[in-house]
Amino acid sequence: MNIEPSNVGSEAPHPGMGHHHEIHFLVDGEPFETNQRDWTPSEIIKTFGDKDPAAHYLVRIEGHHRHSYEGKGNEPIKIHDGEKFQIVSTGPTPVS
């Protein structure tokens, strides 16, 4: 899913200047891409997870390490190519 149009087929006036590379990343295992590097965790939850940020928080997965953005939904973060995120519900977990 491409949230912002990519610049496929267009060239920057000077190589490496003014050209934004597409960032490919995963949210809950689903692939996404964007040209925008700066997001808040709440924007990622709403835009890519189609979930309510008031009832969810974002976790960045880095190998075996998890970085939680719980309580930091409006703090800007930079996303990088290949990153993985998981959206976690703050509500009760159903019991089977």
C-alpha cells in the first residue's frame, strides 16, 4: 500500500538532492511504503493499521528488542526502510 505517490519515473534535478526514496516497512506483518519519513506513532496506527490510537499503542521491533511508544503517541519518530512495527491493543484480552 502506497500512502503517498512515489516519484517513479521522475528524476531529481541533481542526483541525491531533493529526491525522496520510498521507505518500505511492515505494520502488523503487512507491507507498506511511503516517501514520508516523519510520523507520530498515532499517525502510523491510524493510517497503516486502521485502528484507534486511543485504544492502541505502537511497538518498533528490532530483532529481539521491542521499543514501545505507549504513552508517546504524539511524539514524532523517523521511520527507516525495512523497519517492523506492531500495534498493541490497550483493551482487555479476550479469554477463550
